[in-house]
Amino acid sequence: MSSISASASEFINAPTTAPTAAPTEEVFSPHTSPHIASEAVPSQPLPSPQTPLTPAITTQHSKLWRPKQVLVTPDAYEEAWGQQIIARVQALGIPVTRLSQNRITGLKGKTEQETYAKAKNTMAIVNAPVGQLKLTPIPPSADWQFHLAHGCPAHCQYCYLAGSLSGAPVVKVYANLPTILENLANYEKENQHTTYEVSCYTDPLGIEHLTGSLAACIRYFGTRKSAQLRWVTKFDSVDSLLDLPHQGHTRCRISVNADPVSRTLEGGTATVEQRLQGVRKLALQGYPIGLVVAPIMAIANWQTHYETLFNQVSQALNFECDLTFELITHRFTPKSKEVLQSWYPKSPLDLEEANRSQKRNKFGGVKYVYPKDTMAALKEFIQSQIDARFPNAEILYWT
Ligand code: SF4
């Protein structure tokens, strides 16, 4: 374990791009499950910013999430980073309530759906629990995971968080970010690349206009010699990240899917086209980028829909860049099914156990995945689509 070479607060205190315009209205929308240990920190010349789109595409930004209320705990209120978040939120005209205790209460509705709606319209500024400073591995996505928030403003009807987070789905953002970042160096090893995933419990870009925390992470990783940050999003507001001193130490990924899946099941997110334009801008600024195709679903005519998706991707990324793919098929657990069906009772999402194979983890937990033949057909088709268009891109994993 290496010692900290500089205080994380230096990166935290660097000027952040404050929101300049109030978001227009609320939007509705992990990611990553799966990583690649020891991915080399890339370094490559900037692609030409003149690279034209063919054909030219003009895509508007998606709407930014605007919570109806922001709650702040007493401990978070004492943190300088907490105050910075409060200032951002107040600049957007969103009411902030200082709580008298460090617990978030008052979000329970009469029904599950009422609780869901109330929680999804609330952002809480809290300190990350001390236990989160003990990092856990997140294979195959990264060596370690850490968190800048817990909960997501989007409304994906297959959301992986449904099975892994407890309580009402309020978006809790962390005020003790300097402590969180300072702790990361303890997990670096001399002369070895270490990767860190920050999108396991949230969509960091979906809340960036309210927190500035992702930019602080990118700045911090820009100062580390052998550590790489990885994050993934279904949003597109990347402008505040473009000029950061990232030094190629952050891989920015977008999650993409076939149009029927994205349009029907990913409420409150940016469209796939908007996400592609966002990641294109990041690549043109020299960031390593990635596409997480997830969750891959064997919907009707899936071959046609995924082929269309990859055509869209090649149009947006029509230049050489440091590009990786992560391929994750749809799966669910008994618990995630129960939670998702209470949140989205009318969802067309196929959660029928009879259509799936059971897979057990080492603790005996069950998940439902596509049967072997379906899985093999999906894998072969999608990998061939990528190989044909992006021969230099690396497929990090299929799961
Ligand atoms: S973007 Fe969608 S899948 Fe990802 S955490 Fe948010 S709601 Fe869940």
C-alpha cells in the first residue's frame, strides 16, 4: 500500500464548473457489475476535434434531474464538500432542509409506489458510512469499487440496484468526498496499475450538476501515477468534464442498448444518440472511453435491433480512439424481481423464470440468466458486430 502523495482536498478544492442554468425539469432513469483488473493506464494522442460526423448530427442535451427537495444531515452540513453541494443546489433554486439527525426519515408513502415516487424526487446530502472506507473488489469491472453516492435519479425498469440496495431509493450523495478520495491511495500497489469503479451504486453523471463530485474524482485520478478511474452513465451532460486535467487516467463509459430496450425501459435517461454524442466529445478530449452494452436482451428481432445500435455507434465514433466494450446479458434475482415489480407493475420487462436458466453463486444465491443456446447466439452475434466495426477495440468481458 502506498502513502498519499498529495492531499485529496487539493483536487476537491480546485474550481468546479458550477451549473449555469437551472435544469428544465425532472427526469426519470448500475451499472457495472462486472471489470478488468490491471487495465493499463492509456496514453494516446488527442483525436482530431475536426473529425466530422457523417452525417452531421445535432443532438440536444437531455434534461437534467431536478429533485423536488434536498435534505442535509448535521454531519454532512459540517463538511466543506457538503457546503459546496448545498451552494450548487441552492443556485438552482431547489429547497434545502437541514435535518436534526443523521437519519433520513419521512419518505414512506402509503404504498410502495408512493414511497418510490417520494424517494426518487429527493436528494439527501449525507456522509458515507465509515464501512465504505474498506473497499471491496468488483470483478470483472475493476480492482476496487468506491462510491460518491448511493441511488440514482433514473428509472430503468431492470435496474440492478433494485436487488442490491435496501430501503427507499432516495439519492444519497456523499459530503465527505475528500476522506473517500484520500483513502483510495491505500489500495494502490507499487508498480502496478490499480483500477477503481465509481458507478456501482449510482449514475455519477446523472447527479454531477448537483454535486461536482465526478469532476473532483477525475482531477484526483489525474494526479495518480498508476491508478485509473472508471465510470459509466446513461446521461450525456459531459461539458463540465471536457477540460479537466484527466491525464488519460479516467475511462468514461456509456451504457447503450437496442432501441426498443432503451426507449421502453430506461426512463429519465438521455437517449442512446445523446449518450453517444457525449462519449464522442469525451473521446475527442483524449479520454479513454468505453461502451457497456447492457443489459443485452433477446427481444423480438434482437439481431436487427443490435445491428442498428452498432451502426449508430460507428457513426458517432468515426475516428480512432481508445475504446473498450463490456457486454452484459440481462439477469435477475428473486429479490430484484420482487422489488422491480413493486416499482414498475406495468413494465413489459420479461422476468419469467421459466424462460431462463438458473445460476447459483458460491453463497447459494440464485440468478436467472438466458439459457445456454440463447446466450451463445447473442454472444456470437454481438462480438461479430464489434469485430467488424472496431477491430482495434478490446472486448473486456462477456457475462
Ligand atoms: S441508470 Fe438505470 S440501471 Fe443505472 S443505476 Fe440508474 S436506474 Fe439503475
